[in-house]
Amino acid sequence: MPCFFIERKAEELPAEETEWLEAGGSMSADDVKKGVKRSCYSGWAPFGSRCFRFFNYPRTWAQAERYCLRFGANLVSIHSSFENLFVKVLIRTGTGQHTRTWIGATDSRQVAYSVYKDQPGSRFNYSAWNRGEPNNLYGWGREACVEINYGEGKGWNDLRCWLKRPFVCSK
């Protein structure tokens, strides 16, 4: 599987985009439509209009989210099969295997209603649940966080938030 994002160099940016980047800004919908390219800080991998980084430091889901916030990021929200594959490749590149890793999805109190921390109150527009998931195996609300690379299908799995996993941040 090609790792197309490794060693990708940031393009020279006009002054106004450099100021935006230094300020840690986000891409607007208009910028995305115009095809404005995003450059990322060292250690972050660009994909689409966002920057991603895998951290191979096992943390609880809440600890991982707080760690992402230090970088002006959140645990990753995944919105397409392409992003899902990109995140899997990022993890495999960092570990050499399909390591079970936190993503930013959490369950709300309603069945089949899950949200991303960076988009409160929003329903998923894409999901890649492993067969039989989410199953809330340990009872109502006990499996409220989501990992990627679970099981034979390497899909998403709901599990207990206090378990420790590596994690992916995006901004």
C-alpha cells in the first residue's frame, strides 16, 4: 500500500496564507471550494483540507482528546472512506501494524446517534463499523467511545472510554 503522504513537502505559501497558518487557522468552506491547499506543521500529515497526526502514546479517550487540544486539534473525525483509509495508513505507518486506535466519535444517549467532539450535536455522515458494532456490549452507556482497526474487518468498534489506546488528532 503506497504511503503517499510521507515526506510530502509543504508548498510555498503567499504571505496571507502563511499568516493564517502561523495563527493556527482552519480552512473555510470557501477555501476548500476554491482548492486552497493546506500546509501542515512538521509531524502532521496533510489530507484534504485538514492535518492529521498519529500519537503512539496509549491514553484514555478523554486524555487523548485533551492531548489533541494542546495542538489546537481534536481526536479525528472521519467523513469518507478515503479519510478512513488515510487514517488506517497513518496508523500502520507509525506502528507497522493495524493498531487499535482512538478516533473522535462518541455515543450520545440516543441509540444510533453518535457525534464527533469537533462537531457537537452532529450525526455521522460516514461510518465504518465492524460487523456487529456498535453493540454497547457492557450495557447502556458503558461503551461510549470509538476505536478504529478492530477485529478481522479492521473497522470501528465502540468500547469503554477508560481503556488506553494510541490516538489520531486532526485540525
